[in-house]
Amino acid sequence: MDVSVRGVSLRPDDLQKFITVLEEAGELSRVRCPVDPELEIATIINAVCKGRGGGQALLFENVKGYPLPLAANLFGSPTRLALALGAGDLSDLSQRIHADLAATGAKDAVLALKALVTGEQHQAVYADNALCFGQEITDQGLNALPALKSWPGDGGRYLTLGQVFTCHPETHLENCGMYRVQVVGRDRALLRCHPGSGGAEHLAAWHARGEAMPVAIALGGPPIMTWLAGVALPGGVTESSFAGYLNGRSLLMGRCQDSRLPVPAASEVVIEGRILPGEELLEGPFGNHTGRYIPAAPAPVIRVEKVSMREGAVYPCTLVGPPPMENIHLAQLTTRILLPLLQFDHPWIHGLHMPPESIFHRAAMIAVAADCGLSGEEISKALWSSALLKNSRLLLLLDSDVALRDPDQVYWRVINTFAWPALHRIVGDKVVLDARTPRGGRRVAPAEEVAEKVQRRWQEYGLIERP
């Protein structure tokens, strides 16, 4: 059921409605004075993101040299994420997924998820006259967009919140990913797909045939699709169908005229182009969330063929840099939503914490059930084969009674584990630390009956604070 703030629906289906929801909820600040997209806007965003609670969403209405307003830090707090998904409580959404997966009766999480999203009511429907194609601005091309240069050492301006749509040349399976895109001119951009991503797989398949790969980049549209572009979903599960399941209704999409690639019908801007085999230019450096610049390296060139936008378009972006930053909140949402899939296959997982300082995908603390019966090697193989934890450099296995978010307690358990020689295992550039209590090990704790007696008599002792 939709909830509302002052009569405004909290399940917005495009960016402009989402901005209205944020403003009605007191979550948006408007910046009306002139601001420069080269370094100045990013510096403002950085200061706001590092404020209490992630600061507010920002709408820059007067970007020097550009007609489009710029929106940023839209997803930079748990409150705004809940508003984006139309969820009163994100924990309720996670519990719903957990229950729905179990109800499918499927044998593994991928089959269960496919069963959830294949219903006709979850499939995208296509508009004949999508809003996103309302105005063609190909003559101006990428020069019309206020893409930011965020850090002094960056190699140029970047699109940082684009949904990159591609498809496989043979299976025609579609993919939507969030990849780094550097603007290098009116009609050229550079695409940096992560190895192992859907976009990288599609690019390799097209170029193996000696053909150019069509690509479409959508900016804006339903907030849920912006988030899902950065989520590694299992193969065969499209972002649009998963969005339809989470929303409880079909997503409205449009198709690019030439490539027929899908994009959200209510996108603010759509960029269409092709990547020719073997055509590369130097991309970067890029100021990353690690706090260091990624060195410049060759990247495929997108030859931009068409740029369209809807009436009154707003340009959305995010700032990538040292935490805390907006991407922390997006990653926390991903962890919460994908954890039920991980637990479906591995019910011995009683808890998971991916610290923000590790940029989430680099380290994970896992609370393991006492009766798990698996070795650290067996557990690490299972976890590294999952979509959520496949890129984690460090897996820290702990007992289920450990408060994973308490660094003091975690450190105490790890540093005092008995079996140091058998504690760690290194596989390539990845490490697993098994800090669980050894089998047969006894915990130091008060006798249960005496602890209960002390609790009953606490007032008699005349002590002020109750433990």
C-alpha cells in the first residue's frame, strides 16, 4: 500500500515526482545562486554528504553555462531511500522478499527470484510516445548536459548516475548497469564497464562478431531503476521486472527507435550510440571512493548518435569519493534487499554487515549459526560464489551472538581466537578469517540460574544501574 506525505504519493515513478516528494517531506534544499559544474558543485555536494545524517538532497537551479537544473544526493539517507521505493520501512521490504522467496518452493535463490518476477503483472509495458523522446537535442549533444568535473585530478567531466542499457547480440537478453562514463566531446564518451559485469559481457560478445554494440544511457526515470542499475542481479532477471515486483506494478518503458533498446519512458535524458570494435581512448584519472585516483587507462568509445530529453528535464548525478557519500546508502539498500537471496541458499547465515569504510563490496562480517557444520574453506567458497559477496576481499566469519556492528566486540573475538594458524586462508587477493568458537570450546559466562537470581534481587542490592 502506498503511503503519503502531505497527500503526495511515496511511490514516485519519475525523477521530477521524486523531487516533489522529497521537498514535501522536508528532504530537499534548493540552491538558486549561480554555481559552477567544474569542482564547485562537487565541493558543495561533498560537504553536504558528510553532514549529519547524510545531509539533504540538492537541486541546483542555476548551473553556469547550462539550461538544465542539476539534482544530487537524492538517495543520501535511509529516509530518502524509503521514499524512493515507496516503502514505509525498508526492513518490511526485506522481510517480504524473504517470505515470498520461501513461498515459491524453488530449490535455489536464482530459481526462486525468477519465479517471483516472471508474472505478467511484473513485466514492463511500452509506451508509444515516451516522454523521454519529447525533444531531440543531438545538435548540442553531450555539451547540453552539466556533467561534473568533481575532483581536481579528474581527467574530465563524468556522467555518474546513468543507467546503461545493452543487450546480448545472440540471446537478446537485456542488461541495465551503472558504469563510469566520461564525456570527451559533443558526440563522444568513454564507457568503463567492470570486468564480469553484464555490460562487459555484452560488449565482448558484440565485438567477437566484429560488430558495433548499441548502447543507450538513461538519466532519471523511476528512482527504483536508478538504484537497480547498480545492483548485480542474477542472469535472466531484468532490472525492469524486479522493479515491477518490488513496486507491485509494471514499469513503463520506451524503446529507442534505431537499436530498440529499452529505457524508462519517463527518463529525463536519453543518450543513444554505438561502440565500435577496437576503438578506445584514454579514460581518467578518476577520483574514486577509495580516496585515491584511478589512473588513466584505455576505454571503449561511445559514438553518440542521438540525444533526447523530456520537457523541463532535470540532470541527476552523484558524487563519487571518500566516504561517507551517497553511494553508502545505496549499497546498504542493496545489502538489505539481496540478503534474503543469500540466506535462501545458505540458511546458516544469521547476520551480515558490510562496513561503509570498506565501500561495502570489499569486506563482509558474517554471523554463522553454531550448527552450521561447514569449514571456513567451504563457507568462503559458498559466499564468494554469490552475487552479493563475490567481490569481497575479506570475509570475517563470526559466531551468531556477535554484534557485527560493534567493532570492539568483533576485534575482541578475532584477536583472541585460539587457532591462529588455522584462522586465515588466502585465495589470490582474497582473505577469509574464521574467528568462530572452535567446536567443543566453552564460553565464559555466569551460571544461568544465578544470573536469573541476581536479576530478581537487583533492587535488594541497592545498586543504581541495572545491567
